[in-house]
Amino acid sequence: MKSIIAISVFSLILSSLSAQENWDPKINSKLSEVLVSHKEFVSIPNLPADKQKMYENIDWVKNRYEKVGFQLKKLESSTLPVLFAQRILDPTFKTVLFYFHLDGQAVNPKMWNQKNPFHPMLKEQKEDGDWRAITWSSLKGEINDDWRIFGRAAADDKAPIIMFLSALELLQKQHQNPKFNIKIIFDLEEEYGSQGFLSTLKKYKEAYRSDYMIIMDGPAHNSNQPTLTFGCRGIATCSITTYGSKLPQHSGHYGNYVSNPVFSLSRLLTSMKSDDGKVLIKDYYKGININKAVSNILNSVPDSTIDINNSLLIHKAESVGENYQEALQYPTLNVRQIGTSWKGEGLKTIIPEYATANIDVRLVVETDGELQLEKIKKHIKNQGFLVLDRVPTDKERLENFKIVTFKGNSGVNAFRTPLNSPFGEKLRISLTSIFGKKPVSIRTMGGTVPIISAISELNIPAIIVPMVNMDNNQHNPNENIRIGNIRQGIKICLAILNTSL
């Protein structure tokens, strides 16, 4: 009896794999059409400062998604509207809320290797490493996965919007439906803080209500394998300013007499971090426990320390974690900029009036932004400084040798969905079925997405499904999307849409 059951289960798995593999020829036959649509979409500039063009982006998406059964409407916000789409197949089904963004980063055309960043170009890499333009008519022949489309937002985030749309079109052509209800948020200002979308959370909370959330943004693991990311770090910021004399002084007249604030600042910063990179502030890592189960998850990610260090050209990594993935599980203390009172061009022989270090703190789920800043402030006090939230008065300068102005912003906290959550496990099974191997599971990615507060406000288990190539030059000149990632992304979307929740 057991053997019969085993054979039946094995047959079902083989049947499932066979059915999933049949998507490959369908994707291939549609790929040229998909790339032409992508070109058309990327050709519409998407900088929020140009509202007319942003509304053209809305119209393009609305027209295409209506054809695959969605109802779309613009939701009022404090700035640009949010484009909201939904397709309710069955009220008894689970509902998944998808998140995309329509806007792109600012451009400096002079820095691009093409005349106009919003005129997408199809390119292939030559033997010398340079990317050369090829004609769009090349798509009529065999399409090379390593060709790329260059243009602003080609990857971030218009490629995922096209991938998801194309998967829906393929389902529709096969007279198939997704296995859950779908709601979609198209954010028009993600690159600029998502102020508009975040302002809609309370008013449209019922409209957004869903069982799960999938964020389709960001690059896949650098192995380019299908990736599921279960969390991202938050961010808090602060500035620390130390003082010398009230006005900048001539280094010849007052050198060896007036204290230079740069040195007091550097000694203070040095007290916060060891030579091997570990933060020395009391309780900075409190609550973080990398047990064996978590360590196994982190070690399952196919990273190579040698490759990472070689690509960064660093001799060795800091010792906060045993490897790259483990390092991401701890809060950071990063000095992102240092400045003095001299802001002009060239050099002057002066002793600065003040020195300022601007710091960012990447947060993990176990740490709270406000509490981390308080730990930093307490550490500064313990170094003998008078800590103020303003510029010191003349009286305070005369009475105190060590003064710091500390200004903080607790920012946004991290989020993390358990890797063994039912939702994550079902997505993992679907992707394993269609690709024949488990996806890369990232416990926490290093960066911060501005919509973390939305995840918390809506109280939805969220998973990030990044699909574009890691080397897409996101936010930089010559942004690009690899054709093979579009092909694979459509397949990832099909796997998700066929997931029984």
C-alpha cells in the first residue's frame, strides 16, 4: 500500500513538473512581443516632477492590465495618486497584494552611453567588454539571453511590471486563472520616499486588505537564481558635531593652542568601533541570536567570500558576522559623511569651528531605531561629553571642554517574515516545482525599502521577490535589464500565479 502511495505521489510530482516545463516554449514564442512592450513602456519618462508623463505611465499600465481582467482606479494621496488594481476571482480565495513602483531615479544624460536614457537601446557585449547597440529587428531572430536593454527604469521597476503582465497574458491565452485573488499597488514615488502611498494607508486600509503581500522590486541573488527575500533592514540616522573655538582660526596663530574639533570627533568615533569592525557601544547587538537553525539558513545562500572580496577589492571583511549573510543580521554603524565649517573650494590653513559626522544605522528586526540612537547618545555621554540637541551657548563653551550636538531621526524599523512561514513555504514549493531546484532564500537583505511602514500598518506577511540581474546599474547611469532575467522572471511569475494558497 505504501509503495502504491509513493508511486502515486511521485507520479503527481512528475506530472506537475512536466506541466510546468510546458511554459518554456510558450514564453519563448511570446518573448519578442514582451520585449517590444517593454521598450514602449520604458520610453515613457517616469520622473515624478513631470506629472503629465507620470499620468501617461498610469494610462499605459491601466490599458494593459484591464485587458487581463483587472479593475483599476487612481487613489487620492497627499501628492501623486496611487494606481490600484484588483481582480477578485472568488471571494473564498486568499488574496495577495502585489507592490510595484512606476517612478524612476533622476538622470544625468551626460553620464549615459546613449543620447537619451528614455530611448531604450538593445545592446550586446563585445569581446572588449563594451556594450554596443544592435538593432531592435534582431528580436525577429534567435534572442540571446545575455543581450540587455539599457534605459532608465528598464530594470527598476518596469521590468517586473512587464514580467507579471506577460505571465497573466499567458495564463489568459491558455484559458487559465490565477489560484488566488490579486490586488496591486503601483506606487508613483517609491524612489523619493513613497510619501503619497504612505499617506493613503489609513484611508484605503480596507481596499488594501489582503492575506499576503509580494514586493516585486530589487535584484535577485548574484547567482541569478530565483530568489525569495524574507525581510529587509530598516534605517535610522543621526549627526554628531564637535566644537573648537566659536569661529574658525588661523592655524599659524592658534595652532597648538585652540583644540581642533576633527581630532575630538575622530577619537569619539574610534571609541565606537573596534579595528575589526564590531560596534563597541553597550548592548548595541542585544537580542540578536544566530542559532544553528538560522546559521544553516544563512549558509545555504550560494555566496563566495572570495568572489565578494575580489569584486570589492578588499583584503578581508569586518568580523561582525561569520560571512556576508550573517553580517546582514546585525545593525550597522556607518559614517556616511564627515564635514567641517569650511565649505568653500580649495584648502585653507584654518582650525575649523566644528566637525560633523553624519551616521546611518541599518536596523534589524531585533533593534528599534529610537533605542539604537539612545545607545549611541549614552555612549557619547560616557566619554565625558556634554550632549546637546542644539548649538552650544557661549556660556556652555566656556564651561565645558567636550561638547557634542546630537541630532537623530529614528527612521523606519526593519521587517522580517519567518522563512518557515506557510506562505513562504508554498512559494518555495512552486518555484522548486517549475525550476527543478529550490530558490535562494534570503533571510534579510541589506537595503531598506521605504514601504516597510506600510507592511507594519497593513499587518500583512510580506516577501520580496526580486527578479532583475544584480548588475543592472540600479539608480545609476546605464541602467539595464538582462533579457534572460525577463524570460526567467515571467516563469517566476507563472509559478507564483499557479500557487495554491
